[in-house]
Amino acid sequence: TITAEGASFIGDIQAITGLTMLAVREAIRELVAWAIVTNDTVEALREVARWKPMLPRTGNDPTSWLPAGYTPSPNRRYARTRPNLRRLPRWRRPDKPGAAPSGWTGRWSLLRRRGTMGPDLPEEERAERIARQWLTRYGIVSRDWWRRERPPVSWRAIYRELKRLEFRGEVRRGYFVKGLGGAQFALPDAVEWLRTVASEDQSSAGFVVMAASDPANVYNLPLDVVDRDPLSRPRGSGALLVTRGGRIAIAVEA
């Protein structure tokens, strides 16, 4: 329906498909989880993330005193006690998440289309953009970044673009970081910075405190480092790392 009609409100999707609102919401929730559809409002996506359908009760009736599967004898009356109000299921407002399904705001549309993702680019151009992005982000690029991030471009294409940048004089190739396998490409500024750090007296360097979950924490990268610091992965949501001169000095666990 969304492919044929384009961006649609949930009421229109229900009217075209003829499904119940509960079935439509379950289908949209699954499509959102698979990154196939999206909404033009952030609040609708938040509702999808926190919404849970109210499943039908399959157990015994809490208001009944009779055992499950009880069948009365023919022509025999039986007494029914007054239901216990404390055992009744809790009432839910219809407009609250998990209650009877109502509409979700915003329009639902396909995520992977040219209007959202942009036009399809040749592999060479995509490889060059990823190579420049990694150089700007990390300063040094090796095949380990491709194994870690798995972009939709082969490492062969990225390596070809890195060599082209090397021929232009924009990057340098060598062995800069111990533990990174294969050829390494680095920006000239990154190489000079590494030389400066290696020649400085680290005893006078200042301390840097960061959260262990900080994206800037390079000590937590899943790399095959020969000499991994045993303090590089402290446990706890509030764990901290204190570094000095590029080395971990203290690890604080929450």
C-alpha cells in the first residue's frame, strides 16, 4: 500500500487494506524494526518503540470461582458467588499505550527511496566518500575499520581510492599504529601529531577523564591489539577512564 500510494496516514492504510487497526499497527511496527518504513514525525516513532499490544486473556477468568474446564450437570443449578473486585483486571484508558489501538500521527513512507537516501552513486564515488570520512574521523585508516563498520562498499574499492589519494599527496601510506593489520593510510597532520606525541615528555602531560562508553574511547575498539591494556574495559554504566599521554592511568568502575 505504501509503495503504491506513497506517504499515507495509518487510517488510509487501514481503509485500503481492510485490516484491523491492531493488525496495521503490528505490521508498521515490524516494518519500522526492519528499517523499511519511517514517519515524518519523531513522536510517532517513539510511540512505535514503546507501544505494546494488549493481548487477549487466555487464562482463567479471575472473577470465576469455578475450576477451569468445569461443565455443569444437565438440569442442575449451581450458585455463582459475587465477583471479587480486587481480582478484576486493571482498567486502561483507550488513549494510553497498550490499550485499544487508535491511530498514530504522521504519515508513513518508505525509507529507502531516492527522496530519502539520495540518488544512487557509483561505487568509486561512494568509496571515496567513505575513505575521506574515515580519514577525517580517525586520522589513520586500515582494513580493520572496514571489518568493524561493514559499509556497503568493498574494501578493494576503498583501498583503490586511498591509493589514489596517496598518489595525489593527500595521504601517506605506512605502518603507524601497532596492532592494525595491513596497509595503513594517514593524513599528514595525523602523522606529525603522532611524532610529536612520541617525542614529548609524557611526565608533564595532563590527565584526560572520559566515560568508558564515550565514542572517543578508542581503547574499547574490538581490534586485535597485541598488548591490550587490562584496564581498557571497565565495567558499569558509569565507568570512567583517566588517561595521560595516550595511556590509561586509572580505571574507575561504577
